[in-house]
Amino acid sequence: MSKPYKGFEPSWVKTAAPADSWRSIFRWGDPDFVKYPKESLYKMMKEKFKMTDEDFQHYDGSIGMEKVELENHPIQLDNRHIEALKEIVGEKYVRTDDYARVSVAYGKTAYDAMRLREKRMDSLPDVVVYPAKTKEVEEIVAYCTEEKIPLYVYGGGSSVTMGVEPTKGGISLDMRLRFNHVVSFNETDQTITVQAGMSGPKLEKALNNAQQLFGAKRAYTCGHFPQSFEYSSVGGWVVTRGAGQNSTYYGCITDIVLSQKYATPIGNVQTSNYPREATGPNLNQIMMGSEGTFGVLTEVTLKVFRYMPENRKRFSYIFTDWKTAMAAAREMMQCEAGYSSVFRLSDPEETNVMLRLYNVDDTPLWKILDLRGFKDMQRCLFLGFTDGGKGYSKNVAANIKRIARKYHGMSLTSYVTKSWEKGRFNDPYLRDTLMDFGVVTDTLECTVNWSNMAKVHREVRKVCHQLPNTIVTTHMSHCYPQGANLYFIFITRMSGADNFRAYHTTILDAIQKSGAAISHHHGIGKMFAPWLEGSLGHTEYGVFKVLKDYFDKDYLMNPGGTLGLDLPKEQKKYLKEGITR
């Protein structure tokens, strides 16, 4: 953790929340892990947010240490249905207590955390079920179809789009407890099949230890490492078309999935497991991104990769400005010399925060940068590392170095990258620490082409900054020869979940108006759904409706606005130029 404060230090919550508390639900990750700003970051935030030490001497409302207890949220599901579920999975694995119901009600947006802090339950399942076998899930889907009961799925719970929210009540399947095992491993084909509730760390551990567990000849890696890696599930990655921080080399989940198995209202669906085929529209791609609206994903077969961390080459560079940095990044992606695994370019405002977050301000580099013409709030940090075979990895790093020098980038060696690696999965813990004092953090991301990147970056940030005293950082972290994603993080002082939702809406409006895709890898859920048809086009979106009507004519699978499929027309937004109802 950071060095001790020399001046006033806020009373950061450093103790684990009680296991039955509200905080144990809305807080990110490991209950015993704490992350809070070092002193220089704390001082910078006070200045930016126009706050003083006095503002940090008391918490902004409840910090959620109270026991979860509900009022006026009775169970609507008839008891005979609950008994039928117990017959399928066993009495122990069907719960209707307050804590179980709240624990799967929301995902992990700031909106979700703020509502839980306010003890505001807009949605609750009637019952939570913990399946262990694919057959059990299939029986539950069949029962819900026959009895017309809404069915939701909770994988890892890291959704930032209201993707898991049970807006119609009914049943929520919690996959974390028992639906998380390896089904099979095939070294010849270099694949692994797992249950959809498998977590990222459990999957990676199994692959890294493939020699001991499966008798494999070597160790493997999954290649998919989203920031939510530790607390997200394989099923969640698949149904939202997710991407990991190493996706520039390994690909997004859509590149890694080989086949899928679903339990749907019209029967079980098994996609083919061939690496390529020309047999009509690709069913694997059709099912990915469906976010539980066609049925429940039960098993996934993934491509796996050789685990060769000894070949990794780390790098970091600083560029004078965003325009130069974008040009360098584009050439790196288009030079056809291979791709690095992590490829992350921060704009000036994010660079300002990143250099502090990863302790560069505590080194001689901080002053050297200014002396060499890399000015604060103009300079851009680029970092990453390569993976793959030894020769390949070395060659990719060499070409990145060559192009960085061509654009007058200065090497920061591997120091910054190593610092980023240490924090890559635990930075989300800062959100809860800051929210205790009314400072809110959340993210939005979109896909752009190189040709419209500068325009989208400028227009979206302008809207984000319309809220005074707000930090808005932007980076690209999933890149292609034709474009990249832009990932916006906003940090601001705010109270009230409804105020957050209103601000969030203005940013989604700006993304759609700018011409970008409204999501690169977060998915759509119920939060982004009003913008989806307007983004894709009315005729194009109609394909989704046809598929929904085919698989789930009674709209029982993840109902309540997911992908906008059962959203009233008056709630949809058509903002993109040339798109009408």
C-alpha cells in the first residue's frame, strides 16, 4: 500500500464488512483487501473536486455495515414452484432469505452501488437457485417455460450494464457456488470445456497446472483477462461478447470461443466445434452477445494457448501529445509485424492520473519528463507487453520500439508497466473507498475507427466535462488495424443514484451521436438497451427480435429490457445521424 500520510488522512474503511451486510454485497471483490489513494492523489482530488479535509471527516451516508433486512418486498412466487425447484437441485440449494435475494439483484455499476447504499431495491428475485449440473439447468428452463416464470442468471455479478438485474422477479440462477467445473480438456485440439459459472482465476489455475491436472505436456493460459477477471465468469464473458486486457494478441472472447451449449425454452442448443466452416450464418456468433435472452448458457468450449511468460517483453513510452500518440499507435497496429498482448495508450488527462497512481511522481522521471518537453496534461503514456513465441515476442517489441522512436517517444523502460500489472485487477477497489465520501467513479467505452477516433474522443469528453469539477480519463486498450476502443472513466463528486443515472445518460447520448459503437465489450444489458436499436438501425435490429421470438416467444429469459427486446418504443433513443424508427 502507499506510504503513510504526512498530513490529514481520511478514515478509509480498512476493515472487512460483516458477512451478512449490505457492504459485503456492493463492495468489490476480496472483503479483506483494501485500496485507497496515496497522499499525492488525495491532494489532487481535493483540488479537482473543490473539497477540503473537512469533507473527508465524515462519510457520505451509510457505508453499508448494517445487516441486510428487507421491508415490503414479499415473495410473489407460489410456494409450489419453490418446492419444484427443490426437487430439481435439492432443498439446500434453493434460498428465499433476504441476503440471498439482494446478493444477486444488482451488478457492479456505480448506479448499483449507490442504490444498495441507499437500500433501494428496484428489483429482486423471488428465489435464488444454485445449480450444479447442466441437466439441472435444463430442467429449470423447461419448468419456467411451462409455468411462465421469469428466469435470470447471475454469473460473477460484474455486469456494468444492469445485465443481471431481475426486473420481473421470478428466479435467479446463481452460478458461483456449484456451476464452475471443468467438463473436459483436449490437448490435441488445444481446447477446454467448462461450465458457464467458472471464474477467471479458477480457469487460469487449471490451465497453468494442466500437466498435473490433465496429464498435459505443457502449461496453458486462457488468454482472456478483463479487469473484472477475478470476479467474473466465463459465461458472462461469452454472453456479453467481452474482451480482456490482453485481447490485442489473444483476441476477444468471440475469437476464443469454439462452441457453446444452451438450455432454451424450445430445447437444448449445441453449436458446432470446428475452427472454421461455411455452413450459413455462424450460430456461435449469433448466440454470443445474447445476454441470456435466448436461453441459459451452460457449457463453453474455449481455445487455449501455450503459457510462456518467460517470453514476455514489457515496454512503456511517453509521447508529447494525443495526436502524435494516436498516429504512432495506428502505425504499430498496421505495420503487419505482429501485435503485442497488452496495448494501452492513455490520453493526457489519464496520463496525469496514471503517473501518480503508479508512483512515477515519486521518481526522478517526473521532473525529467518536463525537462525533455513532455509537458503535464499534454503528454500521453503508452504501455504494454508482448506474449507468444520467443522470436515473435522479441520482434513485436522491437517494432514497437522502432515506431515509438520514429514518433519521438521516450522510453520509460518496464517500470511503469510492472506497476500497472500490480494494480491491473485491484484498481476497482478504489471506487468503494472514494464513494464512502461521495466521490463516484464509473466507466463507459465504445468502438471507433482510426478515422473518427479524434472526433469521438473530443465530443464525448466535452459532454463528460459538462459536469463541473470532474476528472475524465480516456485510453485505448483493445486495438485493431482498423480502429480501437475508447474507454472513458469519470470521477466526480455526486450524491443520489438518480443524479448518476441522468449524467450517465448524457454520456451514452454523446457516444451514439458521435457515431461510435455504444459498447466494445461491456455488453448492453438493460442500462444501454434504449440506445441499441437506434445505433444498429431499425431493419438490422429486427433480426434480434426474430431470434428472440424463435427461442423465447413468451419473453421469460432475462426479461425487462435486456437488449431492448421488450422495451416500449417510447423509451428507445434514436440519436445517431440517419437512424430513424
